[in-house]
Amino acid sequence: MTRALIPVAVLLSALVLSGCKKEEEVVAAPVELTAPASTDDAEWKAYLGQVIGRNQEGVTDRVFSYYLPVGSDTPAEGDQDGKTMFDRQLENVTMVVQRTVLPGNMLAFGSPDSAKLADLVVMSFTDADPNALTGSQVLFIGKTEDSERVKAAVEAAGAKYVFVEAK
């Protein structure tokens, strides 16, 4: 009969221990991110990665990040075709938008040159189908003065627009 009481005793002791008050975990408030003061690509890419990581609410699939360095409108030394980084990114993003983006995905854009990046986004989305990005979202990390024109272009393609000020 004592063997039959062993499981009961174990169960009771587990219940007693689970009722002990545990210390509450202290959750630190997220640190506000600050955009790099320099135009260093490595610093900006690290910053943009953190911002993207904090703004993925509603993303259920993939994030496609686009970065535009300062001076992207000048051909790089040794480029045989004469295309600039801006031209290459414009071509790339335009093709993605024209093919449409599946719901749950995010296109994220960031650059130390917010105005040039806004130009790229607006130009890429100009002839987009009104449903090309339905169910997906576009994150623009830049200056407030560039946000509205990007928002208009992005929402015209059916995407949810998310803006984070690079400050």
C-alpha cells in the first residue's frame, strides 16, 4: 500500500513547489536606435539590420533588403557597362515589383542618402500593378521629408507602408 502512495506524494510535492512565488523577470526597454553620423557602409548596414529586425510585425515569409550607398549615381571604377549602383538597384527593384511580391513578404529600403533612395523607390513603383504587393509590406528607413512621396508610390501598388525615421 505504501508503493501506491509514492506517486501521490510526488504529485503533491510538485504542486507545492509550483505554487512557490517566483521572482518576476525584469524586461529592459528597447534601446532607441540612432543612425550612424558617418556614411560608412558597414555601420549603416548594421543599423539597418537592427531597424528591420524591430519592424517585422506581420511578416510571415521573407524580407528583401535593399541598400543604396552614398555616391550610388557615379559609376564604379572598372565598370565596363557604365551602369551605376543606382541603375542596378533600380533595375533590380523594378523587376521585383513588376513580378509582384507574395503576401507576407517585406521589401526593406535604407540608405544614408534618403532622397536618392526615395527616388529609387518611387521610380521602381511607378508602373506597378495596383495589386502587385497586396498583403506584403514595404519598410522605408529614411528622412521624414522623403516619406510621403514613397508612401504614395508604395500604397498605389497595394502594399502596407511602414516608415522609420533615420535619426
